[in-house]
Amino acid sequence: MIIKWQYLASDFPEVPQMILQTFLKYKGLSKTQIARLKFAGGQVFVGHRQRYTDYPLRDGDIIRVILAPEKAADTISTSYLPIEVVYEDESLLVVNKPPHLPSIPSHSHPVDTLANRVKGYLELHQAESLAIHIVTRLDMDTSGLVIFAKNSFAHALLDEENAQHQLKKYYLALASGQFQPTSGLIDLPIRRREKHGMARMVAPDGKSSQTRYQVVQQYQTGALVRLRLLTGRTHQIRVHLTALGHPLFGDALYNGPISEVAQRQALHCAQVELIQPLTRQTIKLTAPLPADFVAIQQELA
């Protein structure tokens, strides 16, 4: 992958003499990534000549970086089962994950996960790098948008966006009960539940966790709720709504109502908004509701 920038001295008044390495750090490359340019197959040019990273830049110089290819981890096997691609460019791959599919491999699900399928997709499309960089992930039974970066540089920039709340994730959920108030900020700390490897709980000694919510449609026994995560704790939406007395339909782990159609938590990552790491353009993506979610909604209506 080739990245191109122009150095303008007026953009860096605090640096009287910019060298190439400092410029690359300003652009977001880490020490490890810069080292890969020098020693692992990457290249960096100023104008038409390859340069060392201590090269002094002049105003108007054009810098081209060729990122080193990244090999796939042997720990992630390849699956050629199809994925639903919502958006793709040279830096990003955004996929609509179906319910009941893990995001990444684990001891209990080592082979068929979204990450395995993405690896197969990248191989089939002869991608430059086959390393899997998952930026956002979802619980196995949660459906919706999952973001992958195609290289470690894009991954680092997206992680920084996430930390600065520039990467926005919006969820739709079907939660039990009547909401009052119908919108607000849930600010309750979350920690792991004792003697339970998977479940979380609200507790004073937990990690700071914030979720914004807005009721979209109130039904007699539940509501369609739109939520935005401000932090990214495990099971955050499920735990926060349970703490308010509104567990999700189908969420057996947190005592949500179960029915013939509600066999998994009714939670779907419906929209993401992010800044493309290289072009800096805003990208907004949506994923339609899956059939089982719609069936629960129809049952409530």
C-alpha cells in the first residue's frame, strides 16, 4: 500500500528543521512501523529518491511511504465461507456480522469466526496484507457492523479515533419494560461478576462505563431503543439496560424475556461513523435489521 503526503513547513511552525522520521511520527506512524519501513520490506521516498529517516525535509517535499506487507497469523485458520461486505477501500473493510457468529477465535470457537472468514476473503481477493486487524468487535449473538483495518497503520489511527470518540457506534436494541425517562445517559461502572467467567455486573469498583440511549418506539411490554457507546466494556449495553430494569429480549444471561422468536439478545450494531484514516473524510455506514430481530419487533407490536 502506498501513502502520499506533502510536507508544508507552515503546518509545523514549532519545528524549525523537520526530519523525515519526525514527520512520519506526526502522521501517526509508531516507532515499530517506522522500523518496518527500514528493515521489513517497507520503503519511504522523498520526491523520487529513497531516503533514510534522518533526511531533512524541505518545504513542499512529496513523501511516499510503501507499507511492508503483513503476514497472516498462523493462529487464525482460513475460512472461505462468505461475508457481507458493507464497505471496502485500501485501508478498511466493514462487514455486517450475522448473529451466532463469534468475532474472533477462542478455545470454544477456534475455526469458524468472522475473523477466519475475513482472512479467507482477503486471500481470495489477493490482498497485499493478510494480517487480521479487527478494530471493533461484537458479542457472538449480537449482529451488525464490524470494522477491520487492512494494515497496522490504519488500525492504529482507528484506535486513536475510537479513544477520542470520533469513531461512533450506534446500536438498536429491543428491551423489556416501559422506559421513563425515554432518553438519557447511563453512567454506571461495570466489572466481571465473581465466579462467573462471562457475565458482567454494575459495581462501584468497576470500570467507568457510559451509554447514551433514546427510545425510538415504546410498545406495551418493551421498546425499540437506539444506543451509542461512549466506552467499550464487555456486554456494556446488556449490563446497563439490565441495571435500569430493562433486560434485552432473548438475553438469557441477563434474565431477559425468552420466547419462540427471541432466542438471542435483540441487539444490532446498526450504524457506524468514522473518519477514513488516510483521506480524513467522514464515512457513515448502516446495516439493515436481521430477520430474527424484525420478528421480535413484530411480536411486540
